[in-house]
Amino acid sequence: MDQSEILKPEKLDSTPKGHPKGLYVLFATEMWERFNYYGMRAVLILFMTKALLLDKVFSSNLYGSYTGLVYLTPLIGGFVADRYWGNRKSIVTGGLLMALGELILFACASVYQSAPDLSTFLFFSGLGFMISGNGFFKPNISIMVGQLYPEGDRRKDAAYTIFYMGINIGGAFGPFICGLVGDTGDPADFKWAFLAGAIAMLLAVVVFLIFRDKHVRDPQGLPLGVAPERGLEKGRRPHPALVYLGLLGYSAVCVGLLYIDAEKFSFLSYLMLAAIIIIAAMIFLDPKLSGAEKKKVLVIFIVSFFVIFFWSAFEQAGASLTFFAEEQTQRNLGFFTVPASWFQSLNSTFVVIFSFVFAIIWMKLGKREPSAPTKMALGLLFLALGYFWIATGVKDVGPGIKVSMIWLIGMYAFHTWGELCLSPIGLSLVNKLAPFKFASLLMAVWFTANAIANVLAGKLSSLYPEAGKTTSFLGYEMSNLHEFFMLFVVMAGVASGILFLMTKWLQKLMAAKD
């Protein structure tokens, strides 16, 4: 970057109106990345069961391990960005690794019939590169949204909601396009879904590279996300070849972690618990943090615990709910059969529709606007209502009997309302409460809660009852879909009630001052 660009800030308005252009650069970048991720996710469980011919239990657990690691690796990406690279370099690096992962999956889907052993190797390798790339990309672009605004700016909640709306345009079109070209009924076509994801990921990187210097700047006009001053001194930085070898080794570790967890020993839950304990110790034992800062950090850890219950139920979309869409949902519209993968576009489509509605509601409420913990408790309540809706739709319905699409559509609407109350609000909360020196690391804690939830989601999906099979969770037996969906009603409902009761106390911690 030209040094003159760093020293030449953009002209700032005396009064904040609208949103910085940098917000739209970031959500355009994230939009294409989400096209890539959700498009691939929409066909992943179907590719495993229809092309690779893996059974549903193993596929569900592997799905949970993959998505769990996707949200765990931001711990590494956040640390590297905070200490050495900055957000900008991490985003570009992560995007390129994910594009490479999709291309490897394209190769896997091209040879699964002729070379099954090679296909298996490519499958785990592709997922590993996706995992490692996401670790660099995800926490860094999210944290930059809040840094576009001055301290205490009330536009932050609305900005994160708009950001969430923007990225879900990609989340809506990803499953639609990837399902259209890949989920055709012929397993050989899944490769085109992975290729579409690779193209989208490369577009994300190009958009960010073109517009970041001009628009992604802080309120003073200085560029955001540059390498920190405390990073490696210029003269001591490693040779680029060593960096590339390090990235290759890091991706190989991700491949190995995924393979071992799926094939040998399920260890991810223990790894995640250890990560949370280590991060908590690093932060709470830091003598430079004040008592008020530590109380605010405690709020982040508490709400992150509650979101585990939300995402473990919500993330059934890519696993058990895809089985339900494929096998027990009436998908015929005249002469056209709706691909099961298309239902994963519903959530993101509803986010696009309702994001502005929720942003306006919060702004109109003004001083009566619910606190962030209250909004998150509402999110869990909406999630429980969504599962109660679909549980009602399948009550007394026998195995193999297909039900109307309205039950899935209605459930995804409730889940979207819950997501809009919880996810963008949680992202904004972390940004507001996190001490600057631990900003990316605490955003990674938020994603670690997602990681734990995704691993749990895979294990819960493996309990999906079919053909008269009875499964159980903590002593609760499930022999039909009604009982299976009611499990999530109870989980989310109880978590919502407890969080509602804790909101006043959490508000006091959030307002703590030294």
C-alpha cells in the first residue's frame, strides 16, 4: 500500500448519517463467502450419503465435526491477526485457502466412482482447507464492522443487522445455485456445486482487494485491519515461502484433526473445552485489565454459553432437517420437484426480508429497546416455537408419509426471527464489551461457542429416528419425528427462560465502571 494513502484520511461528516461505505464493502465480501459456505453446506450431507454412500449416523457426526472445526479455527485466525498479520491479510489468506478447498472437493466429486480411495483422501483434504481458511477469514471480517464506528455509536446494532442481511443474500443464493447445478438427482453432478462455491470465494477476495484501501477505514479515516505495531519487525519477518509452507502445514493439521475425530476418536469436545479454559485464563489473569473490563468479558462468556443451545438446534438445517426435506417432505410442484437443498435458502431469504424490519423495530423503540441479553432470550424462544410448529406438523404421521412444505417453511421463518434477535445482536455485544487488545480473540470465543454447538448438532442429528428406529438422549427416548423435534423445543425453551431471568444481572455487569 502507498504510504500516502495511509496518511490521507477520508473526509468525515460532522454528524453521522447513514452508514460508512466500508460496511457495504465488508458485507459484499462476506456475501460471496457465505454463498460459498452455505452453497457447499447445502449439498454436503447429500453428497456424503448419495455419492460417497456413507450412512446417516456417520455422515451426521462428520458434518458436526466439520462445522465444529469451521467455528473453532477462528481462535487461531484471531490470534494471528491480533499479533502479527492484521485483519486485512488474514481475510485474503483465508479466502484463498477456502477457494482451494472447494477446488479439491470438485476433484473429489469428479473421481469418487473411478478412484474411491483417492476420492476419500481428497474429500477430507478439501474439508480441511475449508476449515483452515475459514479460521482466518471469519473472525476478522466480523470484528471490522464495529471498528467502522466511533465508540458508543448507536448505529452499531443496526450495522450488524444490515451486515447480516447483506451476507445472507449470499446465504440465500448459495444453496439455490449450488442445489440447482449439483442436487439434480444424479450424484455425479455434485461437483458443479463445489465449483460454483470456488468461483464465489474468489469473487469475495477480488472485491475486498479492490475496495478495502479506499473505504474500509476507521472514523478518523485511517485504514482498518493493518498489521499491528507489536507484530514481527519488518527485517525479521519470515520468507514468504516459509509462510506458504506454514499455511500448508496448518491445513494438513486441520485435515488430520477432522479425520481423527471422524474415524478414530471423538476428541473435539475436549479440545474446545480446553480452548475456552485457556482463553479465559489468559484474559482474567491479565493484570492490565480493570475490574469493569473483566465483568464485561464475563458477560461475553455467559451469553456464549447460552448460544450453544441455540445453534445446536438451529444447525440441524444442514443435517437432520435435510434428511427430513429429502425423505418426508412433499416437494412436487406440478412437473417440478424442489431439490431438498433449496430449503436451506429459506433461512437466508427470510433474513433478507426481515433484517430491515428488526433494525427499524430496535431503532423505533429507542430507550425502550430491550437489552442485548433480553433479545438473545427472545431468539431462543422463537427457536423453540419453530420446532414446536414442525413437531405439530408431524404428530401422528407414520414413517414414510410425506407432509406439506408449509411445516418446514414456517419453522424456518420462526428460526430466522430467532436468529435476528440473537446472532447480529451477539456480534455487536462482543464488539462493544471486548477490550481492544482482546477484540479478535473474544470474537473467536463467540465462534467457539458456535463450534461446540455444531459438534453437538451433528451428534443430535445422528439420533434422527427412521424406519422405526428408537434413539435416546440423556434418557429421553425418541421413536418418531414428533418426539425428535420436541427435544429441541425443550432445550431451547428452558435455555430461553433461564436467560430471561438473568438479564437484569447481566445488564449490571455490562454497565460496570471502575
